[in-house]
Amino acid sequence: MVWPLLFGCFLVLVVALRYLWPRRERCPQCHAVRADADHPLCPECGWIFDAPDDDDEDYRAEESPWDPR
């Protein structure tokens, strides 16, 4: 009766460690660790990381029928 309880606690521990452990950002293409957060290119494959800034408005059309503005 104790083994299922221990097995359940083990599974909870493994899942908690998997998702709560802080991980470094990796390249989505080659899975290399991103060494410098300020550098926009992956040193292994040349993947361009998307920088979170205000330039995203440039890609939106001015007059779009699907724009909820």
C-alpha cells in the first residue's frame, strides 16, 4: 500500500523538477544554448532570435479588416 504512494510522490517530484528548474534559452533549430542574450544570432546555425521590442507594429497592416482597433 505504500509503494503506490511513493511512486506518486516520485512522479510529482520529477514533474516539478522538470518544469520548475530554471533553464537557459536555446535555439529552436539546433538546440544550442544561447550564450549572449544581446546577440541576435545563434552561433551554431545562424538562427535569428526574435527581439521583444516595439518594432512589431511595423509588420501590421495600416488598414486591415481583421484588425480589432
